[in-house]
Amino acid sequence: MGLFCYGKWIETSGLSTILSSTPSMEDYEDCLKSDKQRNGSFRTVPVTPKFRLNSGRAQYIRNGGKLGRKVGSVKTIEQKKEEYHDIISYLKRGYSIRNVAKLTGKGISTVQRIKAEFNL
């Protein structure tokens, strides 16, 4: 269990308190006092798996981690034109998707994807 204070998540367990972001101890005590004065009890928010996953991602990014695909792993339009030149030429001549797939030895999904990307 924990509570939300000054936009920071504060983990509380028993007598020990762990500050997941780094507000000062005075900020923490002020937050607890003001929360207790407002409604007579502390606001506790259940920690859901989605919250834990997102906070872990945010912490990873704060520490310099990078998410997503690696640079250079996605082919450029020019690379695709070069690699799939045979598919493009058949499609420009009016061949059907299934015939192009058979003639080139590529999958139907690949031919459909190239057709959509190059507006053929």
C-alpha cells in the first residue's frame, strides 16, 4: 500500500517508509499532516499491476534507458524499393496479389504490405 503526495508515490509498509521519488522528509510529513487534517485519515491507493509496470518504465527512462526499436532496425523506403523491386514491377503491370506472391516466392501479406506502402 502507499499514498500519493505532491504528485509523488510514497510506499508505506508497516513502520518503515520508502520514498520512491525523492521529496524531502519534511515534504512527506507535511503531506501526511495536511491529509490527516483534511479528512481524518490517510489516502491510500492500491498498487495495481498496470501502475507498477508504468512506474517501472518511467524509472527505467529516468535512469537513461531507451524503449522502442533500435535505430536502424526499420528499413527505409529506398531499402524496400531495392529489396522488393520485383513485387513493385509486377504490381505496376497489373498482376494480382496472389499471382505476384507466387511469381516472386514472397508471402501474400508481404505483397499486400508493399502494395499499401507504395500505393500501387
